[in-house]
Amino acid sequence: MLTDKHIDIIKSTIPLLENAGPALTSHFYQRLFSHNPELQDIFNMSNQKTGRQQVALFEAIAAYAKNIENLSALTSAVERIAQKHTSFNIQPDHYAIVGHHLIETLRELATAAFTPEVESAWTSAYQFLAGIFINREDELYQQRSLAIGGWQGARTFKVIEAVSESALVKSFTFAPIDQGPVIDFIPGQYLGLEVKPTGNDYKEIRQYSLSDKPNGKNYRISVKREQLGVPGKVSNYLHDEINVGDEVKLYAPAGDFFFIDRQSPTVLISAGVGITPMQSMLETLADRKHSHQVYFLHACEDTEQHSFSKRTHELVQSNSWQQKVWYKNKTEQQPHINKGMMDLSTVDLPTENGNFYLCGPIAFMQFAKQQLLKLGVGENNIHYEVFGPHASL
């Protein structure tokens, strides 16, 4: 049970956490994988190499400590993480393992400061938070398993189509080998995909945005081949080795970033492979004959890097919607294509009543969000998704 005394102690340890910084979570992950190497089947080891996961976990721990008296401030973060956890099939036993290594990490790094009282407070705080996650994730698992076409855990699918959408992006369409229906998703959500790349000691699970409208029969994702920095182990494996007829395991659609019909104009803003959830939204809006104006705004390197360009233009034109594209390297001469950085001030946007959806690299979304705020768009009307460990804009 989490008491007022526990809360006071937790808050008193905030300076200790801040002084330790991401070094604390680096130590935690080293300890976790040393004692429980099987968890490498679940965690994204590429994010471990880049340090993104360590930073994200540290920020989450610090946010929990600072808001422990006002957990409502963390509601959206809890939902986002719970959704992501279900696409890894996280179970209650995993929380016990993680909790043990977190407490032992604090003991090993804080030494003298980690008194029995501090240990009791952090143990209670962790168990309290774990309980919130376990309960919410159980609700999500139950909802999805009971829905038409739903399931829990991994389900085997086969690739029925593989299509190159641009120089670096390829779409894969999956149908279940049991030939049963598949649960509908909300445009903007993602699938958890499990594979074991050639030469890999462990399985890899990644989340990829769904890029088509729901149809109850199959799913489509669109994957960018990640070549720069730490090469994408799974994305390169999918591009190079997964073909029509091959099998993969999928976890049911999840995610807290999705289109909600607020009976208002909709503005879809993306860059690079961030176009994938926007394409899903666009396909769905067209299928539903959305009654409000839609704006499709996209930025990428050039025509070779522009995924879905022909399909997007067809949907926009046939519905009398608006489209504007920015290429860093412009080669095509079309009225809706511009050269350079995205400039939202050049578009007559519904700043007062529109809802704006952003997806792309963090720097791009920060850039776009600041433009929207400057144009007078309300913060609550801006919705966004960050790939990988979450970061705030």
C-alpha cells in the first residue's frame, strides 16, 4: 500500500534520481539483461544501442516521482505505454522481474542513501504503478480477444502482397493462416510484428503503423529500410528476406494515436515514413465519405522518396480535398508540389476549428507544431505520434 509517508520519501529522492540521470537506467538494463537474457526477446535492442530507451525510462521514472501526488497528470503517458506493452504481450510476471532489478539498481547505485525506509517507499510505489498497468493492459487484452476477429498473444499470418511504395519504403499485406476474420483497428494505430532475423539469437518485436483502411480480412504495414546510424535490423530483414508466402507473428492492433471524428476539418501533416498512419486515415476518410474538408500536407526528400504519391493524389482529387507537398530536392513541376521546408503559413488552414495530426521525425514535428501554435491553433487540437520510445514535443 502506498502511504503519505511513502510519497514524502519518494519526493525527497528526486534530487538523487536527477543526479544519477540516464546512468541509472543504463545500469538497470545491464543488470536486467545479464540476469534475464530471455527478455531480449521483448525489448528493442536497437534502442538500447542508441541510448533512446535508457533516456525514455529515466524520464518516465522521474515523471512518476514528481507527479506521485497527482497521477492524473500521467494518464495519457500510462495509456500510451499500456498500449505499447500489449503489442509486446507484456504479462504480470514481467513486472515482478523489472521491479526486482529496479530496486536492486537503486540499492547498488544509491548505497548509503538507499535506507530501508527508501526501499520500502520505492517498492510500494513501483507495485502501485505496476498494478495500474497490469489492470489496464488486462482490460485491453480482454477487449481485443472478445471482439470479432480479435485475439491475444501472437497469431500467425502470411504475407500475401509485398509492394515497393518508394525508394526506401515497402508495404507488406498480411492475412491470417487460420483464414478467420481480423479485428478492426482505428486509423493511426500500429501492429506488433515478431520475427527472428537471420543470425539473430533472439526474437525481435517491432511496431509498424497500419497504412490502409480496416477491412476485417487482412492488414497492411509500410516499412522504411533504416540504413543510417544504427541500421534497422528488422526493417532490413523485412526488405531483404521476407517474401509473399512467408509467415510472421502479429500482435493485435494497438496505440493511442488515432483519428477521432470530431465533426470538424481534418489536417494530416507528415514527413518521410510518417506518412503511413496518415495514409490509413486518408483511405478511411475517403471510404466513409467524410463530410468535412481534409488537408493532406507532406514533406520528403524528393519524388523518389514520396510514398503513396499517386494514390494520395487520386484520393484528394476525387474528394475535392486539399494537398500540398514539399520536396527538399524538387524535380517535378506540379501546382501542389513546392521546394524547401514545409511552410504552413502558405496554406489556408482551419486554425480555429480544425484538428491536426502530426507524424514524422521528432525535429519535424516540433517544427510543425511551433508553426501551428504561431498560427493560433490550440494545443488540444494538435495530436501526434512519435516512433520508438516516446518523447515530448
